[in-house]
Amino acid sequence: MPATLEDKPVLVFDSGIGGLTVLREARVLMPERRFVYVADDAAFPYGSWAEDALCEHLLELLGRLLQDHAPALCIVACNTAFTIAGGALRAAYPQVPFVGTVPAIKPAAERTRSGLVSVLATPGTVQRDYTRSLIRSFAARCRVQLVGSDRLAGMAESYMRGLPISDAEIGAEINDCFVCDGDARTDIVVLGCTHYPFLANVFRRLAPWPVDWLDPAEAIARHARSLLPLDGQALHPQTPDRALFTQGTPDFLTRRLMNSFGLVVD
């Protein structure tokens, strides 16, 4: 018998473990759903890829994942992946709703009091026309500082595995987020990579003054929830949520992390 919409899982996809921040929020809002988490660690980090090659890779990989898991919905929990391939994915696989991840520039522009906003992201996301289009559309009245880091995602992965990371190295990656203009100072930093919220407490401790670190995970989860209306008869799934890694079985520290999130590693 074909699976009903209520039986189908939600697929959460990321280049690594950063999408766990989105999974955490999605589970809160969709407790009746099964989840399959996929980390494309074989291709991590995406920032080192040429755009055309990465788009082709994502179309092929997501196509196989959609066929294998037949999800009710797919959350692409990666700014780089979605800003490059979101449109192509929706065109190629119209049968599956895609929820993407883009820098939270609009809510940052709505909340800022100083008018000074920073976007902390990967170099690819910072350089992408999509990001600059968001700024032109929603933050034209703000001064937006784009800060690209090619190291923070890897640092976040190490941090979540329990490995030591250096305050000095993290501080060097975030220092450019803090801008003064007369009496005005940056008051919001957009976390433009799903890995970064794992380091939010470290960021707060190292920041030269308090700012609002804007994590898009809850908004992404709310959007996904809106596309999958709650069935009053739906029950909490009996089968466990699962995690898959494209490189194969991950190391002990990563398996332990996944288990701490209630995920069975295949």
C-alpha cells in the first residue's frame, strides 16, 4: 500500500551537521513526523565548489534521496546549497515541497535600531547575487556589513564533536561583524550558515558589545510546519529518526553527537 502523506518523513539536508539546528526546531513543531537527516560530508565544504558543479551535484544527489525516501517535504538546511540550487531543485522535482535556507536579512532590517546589520556567512553566500538582492529588496535603508568566513563551519563541526577550538581563532572570524559609525553600533548579526548557531554562546562571550545573533532555524521550521498541516489523528512515529552520511559511517564522535539528537546512524 502506498504511503500516505502522514506516513512520509521530512528530509533535512545539509552539507554537514549544521542542519541539526533546524532539525531541533522542526521536531518541536512537528512531533508527529518522522525525520531523515542527510549530511553530505563527502562534499563538505560546499564553499570550495564551483557554482555550476555544485548545482549539478545537488540535483543528482537530492534526486536519489527523494527517490529513496519519498519525503513529504525536503528542508535544505544550507544557505549555500539553496541559494545556488533552490530554483533548479524546485523545477526538477515539483512533486516535493522544498523549504530553503537564506540569510535572514529581512527580519534583521525590521528589528535593527541602529541601522547597522552584519551578515556572517560562508564566502560563497556573501558573494552570491542572491544575498545582495535580499539586501537591495529588504535592507536598502541599512548599512549591511557582509562578513565571509571559510573556517567557522568547520570550527562548529569540531565544537559539536567535543573537540577544542581556539577563542582567538573564532574571534578573528567574527571581528569584522562589529562596526561603529559615530554613536551607532552594529546591533544585529545574521547567522547566514546553519552551522553557526552551535557557536552562538561562544560568539556572545567574545563579542565586544551585546548584539542580537539572528538564527533562522525557528523561521525555517515554522515555514515547514505551515506546508504540512497537522492531522488530528496523527500519532508520534514509532520508528526512530535516522541520519545518513554520504561519505559512509562517520567517526565515533559524530555518531555520539547524532545519538544525542536521538538519531540512529545508518
